[in-house]
Amino acid sequence: MRHKTKPLTLQFERIIPAPPAEVYDAWLDPKIPGNPWSEADKLLLDPRVDGFFYWLVGNTAHYGRFTQTERPARLQHTWVSPYTLGEESTVTLTFEPHAEGTKMTLVHSDLPEDEMARAHEKGWTHFMDLFPATLAARALGSQ
């Protein structure tokens, strides 16, 4: 049952010193530190349209279905967890060319207006700060 309040949307943007295709691929690679998948205690990941993911961190399960995979520009999937109160929400990532590499934008929409759902702000901020730093360090290491 959907909550009757206005849905919550969170948005994050970061500039990453790498081309869009590299950023897109790195976001989906669980071997690259800084993306959510890399911190999983258990992970099932099939990043293609209608592919599913199951991401367990500690005792908290997150799962969803990929709805768009347009490499290297756009990735979208549903997102369900206890923090969405069991309701389906949507995560959309875009990867746009930028003078310094890639402007990566993550929008998590259709969250219930609830304190538990607002906890996603802390989680996504963690990854959106760590991931660009990881890729920047990798770029420096390859010079």
C-alpha cells in the first residue's frame, strides 16, 4: 500500500576524472571499491534490463530490478529495502561528459516521506563521496 504523502526524492551530483564509459563500468563492478556493490556481504548482480540484484549489507537486504541500461549514459533500477518501508522506489544514474571527465548524477525517487527513507541520504552520500575519490586515486596511479 502506497503512503498517501508526497514521495521523497534525493539527488546527488559529483564530477569524476574519468570518461563516462569508464565511470559507468566502474559503478557496476563489485571489485572496485566505492560503489555500493563492493561493500556487499552477499551480492547477486545482473545489470541488464529485467536483471535483478540482491545486495545484503549486515542484516539489511536491498533488492531490485534493472529497468534501463544505456551504456555509457544512463542506468536505472528499482530499489526496495526496509528503509523504503518495503515499497519500490527508483534509482537513476546519469553519466554526462564534462570538461573534467564525467558528471555523475544519482537520483533516488519515489521514496516514502519517512525518516527511515531519509536515511538513504546518508548512504548515498557515503558512496557518492567514496566512489569519485576511488576513481580519482586510480587515475593518479595510472599516470
